[in-house]
Amino acid sequence: MNNFGIEVVRFSNEEVVNQTQEVLGKISKRLKERVSPSPLPLSQERGVPEGRGEGKFFRFNALLQSSGWLSPAYVGVDQSGHIFYLSSQPPPTPAAIEAVNGIALPGFQNAHSHAFQYAMAGLAESHPAGTDDDFWTWREEMYKCALLVNPEQVQAIAAMLYAEMVRHGYTHVAEFHYLHHDKDGKPYANLAEMGERMVEAASVAGIKITLIPVFYQKGGFGLEPQPRQKRFISKTIDDYFHLLDDSAAAIKNFQHAWLGFSVHSLRAVDLNDIIKTYQQGPPTIPFHLHVAEQKKEVDDCQTFCNKRPMQWVLDNLPVSERFNLVHSTHLNDDELKRLAASEANVVLCPSTEGNLGDGIFRMKEYVNMGGHWCIGTDSHIGLNPFEELRMIDYRQRLITNKRNTVSGNAAHYFISESIMRGRLAMGCNTSGHFEVGQPFDALIINAGSHLFADTSMENLLPTILYTSDSSRNLGTIINGKWVVKNQHHQNGHAIKTAFSKVMKELKNR
């Protein structure tokens, strides 16, 4: 038990029965003297007890900076969760230190989420003989799911999803939110009712959130919306901006919540209204847009307006680093070159793109052109950021028959690019992985895991990226506090109980 950081304190039955208060006092004293458990014996770097109000300190075996490893790493966190000390040397004055046998990576950003779709994860994988199953048939199943859930149910689903994201190392999620109205398609009295439920779910799960209310107006290029889309629809730009205003008001009630804005896709909003929405929208927050996900979408767009989707976007909108263009799967040479030069983010969702049969983004060429990107989990068929990054890399290896998707240290590039550009997609730009004055958000990897324990610093990050699954995670720290520790979420029991209740009510599994 000592090997797992568990201390055994022994008392006889007679002591427990006859000297109960003394026994409890001894247990309390030992708890105060101890540092929080970690999966290996704690170091003796304990110093004075905590409780003077200045925050706390962690010691990690190593911490990843954009410039490389800091090892060992001492991190001081104030009461608000911000870093005030960051060094390879212990703090100069005596302090309580939680020594963790772990490796600290910056927390990942999930830049594209449709939370309600987690309720149908794994339910669209039966393919009857003699039928073609593709994105468009999957979409019909998604519409059924969208029509099932009420606000309380969607909050429970989102809380479970977000808790699982945290367990896998995500510390911030961008909720691309278009489930706006009630089951009859009528707006709630609070237009942002469903969006506020997403933010409440994030608060319970302990994850930061950027709420992105989505403008959804049409049923396809030049087509009126279908009845199955009735919960999504804002008929006019003014309707959408009223929704956006209510969403901005809703997030003010929550810490650690930000706002973005969005048009669902070129097929979902009148093209002139897309231009006006961006022009009239908030000038500083991130803008998100699905584009060129499916070949049919490309063909339909070309038929409707004589331009391919990405071509239309680049020709009609001032594409810049504020733009987060989701999927961008089917691009020609000119589109790829112009997109890379624009400084926009491509938001790649490899597990969902693979699950839906979308296609493969031209990553190797795009990176060589200096293009930027980040990751999301979209429909949540997969939730592990390391898997998403491996899929990006391995798909390129399969189609090029080469192993060098990027030059140099591939692991450092993939992790650093996804984190730094992911933060930009959230509206939270920073210049480094961990910085004094910034929140301490981190995924902690078990340094005692067999492949990591004897690996050099040079090879450590590639070993983590290319071999890890979630069982190697010690936990996730957000705003300086453990939200998940040793695979256990701080609110896990209540979240899972509520989720299970909803699944029984929906009867769709």
C-alpha cells in the first residue's frame, strides 16, 4: 500500500471503543502532517503546514514548456489558481509542497464539441446489408437524438461528457452549440436556456468553457429548414444576435466561461447573411464555422454559387487568426495555400472525421506551408487527445508512405501547436505553456509508468504521445486544484448518477 502513497495507521479495537476522541485526534494530526496522496511514496519536501492563505506548491518530476522540459519543476499556485512561482529550484522560503511523481503537460483544449451527441455515441454503427451509410444517413440519427432531450437531460449529458474530457486531460472546451429551442421549435423565455445548461454542466465538471451559440437558418443551400432541424433555427440575423446577447448575459453568472460566435456552415445560412453576421458580430471574440467537410457539400456549394466552400469563405470573409474553420477536409491546392497564409485555425476532429467517413485533411502539405490547426472531438466517439494527435499523424503516413509528417520533434510540435492554437480558438491566447500570472491547468502523467520511468528527457515526450492511453494519467489540475485524481473525478458519483438516470429516461441505448 505504501507503493501507492497510502499510509496505514493502526489502532486496537479497545482504543477505538474506549479512546475514540484520542484516535480521531491522532488521525486528524496525521492528515494535517501528510501531503495529498500521489501514486508513489511522497518526498520529504514538506516544510511548514499550509493554511496561511498564500496558496500552495507542487513539485513534479518534469513540466513541459514551449522551450522544453523544466525538471524538476516547482509550481506555486495562489488562491485563485494562478501561477506565482515556476522554477526548477524549491521556493526560497519554507512552504508546504505536494510532491507528485508525475509529469505535467499543459491541459488540452477541445475546440469543437456538440455535447448532446454524446448520448448517441456508438449507436450509429449498425450498417444493414445493401444500404449506403454515410454522413448524411448518420445525420438523420443525430436529428432524432436532438429531438429527444429536455434542458435538464442535456445538462446531465454534458456534465458526464465534460467530466470524461477532464479525465482524459482536456481543461477547456468550445461548445459549438445549436440545440437552442424546445422540442416544438419554440424559443425558451431565456433564449440562452440550453446554452446556459452547457455552462452549468461545465461548472459541475470543473472544466472551462467557451460557449459558441451557432447561427443555423437553412435546411441546405437555398432550402428552407426541415422539421427535424426546428430546435436549431434562428430565422434572421437579428434573431441570432438576440440569442448571442442572452448567451453573453448567461456566462456572466459563471467563472471560467467565455463567448464565441458562429455560423454553422455555408449550407445552413444565407450566404449574404453570413457576411453580415461576421461584419456586425463582436469584433474581438473567436469566430467558428464548419466548412468543406463532405464532398457532397462541396458539389452542392459549387452548383449553388459557382464556388467551392473554402473558396467562397476566402473570397468573401476577412479570414484571419480569429477564424476557426472546422474540418476543412476537401481543399484544392489554391485553397490550401491561401488558408495557410491567412493565419486561420483549422479545427481537426480526427476520431469523428474517421467515424463519419469525412475524408483526410491535407495535413503534411498544410504544415509545410506554415498553416495552423487545433483539435476537437465533435460527436465524441473518441475523447483521448493523444489518440486524436496520433490519428492526424498516422493518416498522413498511410497516404504518403512516409513517416515524417512534420520535421524535427514531431511530438513536441503536435502537442505545442494543438495547445497554443487551441487556446486561441477559445479566446484565451497566451505566449507560453505555463506562465507566471496564468492559471495552472495541467494533465499529470504517471512518471512511474514502466515506459516512462527509465526514459531520457529527450525521448520522454514522444514516448508519452505515441504510447499513452488514459490509464497513464494521474489526474488533471484546473485552476491549481485536482479535478480528477487517480482516475476519480471530484464530482464523479453525482455526475454519473444523473447521467444514468437520463439514459434510462431516453431509452435510446
